[in-house]
Amino acid sequence: MVQDEPNGGEIVASGGAPRERKPNVFARIATFIRQVFAELRKVVTPTRQELLKYTGVVLGFVVVMMALVYGLDLLFVWVTTVVFGIPA
């Protein structure tokens, strides 16, 4: 016969285990700055050709979205004019 565990099957840390101490504020700031510089060393700068291609893609997407919003605006103006009419 299997009985349920008293804690509902959850695994809990025992209270007797020693906790790790956090380093002081200045050590944590220094560690953060070292990690920032390490991440910045991983950054790859795009070539001129890649940059132009990415810029073209972004501008193309913006133009498409502007056309979509403009079209929806015209549609909604037409619908409200049909529904409510033009005030005389």
C-alpha cells in the first residue's frame, strides 16, 4: 500500500543546510560590470552590406504597415459615413 507524502510530494530544502552568503554591494557591482564587458565582446558589428539590407527590410515593413493602417482608416471612414450619414 502506497501512502501520500505529508508535504504533498513536493521536495523542500532541509533547514539545516548552510546558505551561501551574498558578496557585498561593491563586489556585486564589479561582477556586473565585468559581465557587461564580457557580453559586449560577443557583439558582432554588421557589415555595410548587411546594414543596408536590414535598413531596407525595416523601411519596407514600415511602408507596408503604413499602407495597412491607411487602408483601414479609409475603410472605417467610409463605414461611419454610410452608417451615420454626412451632417447637413
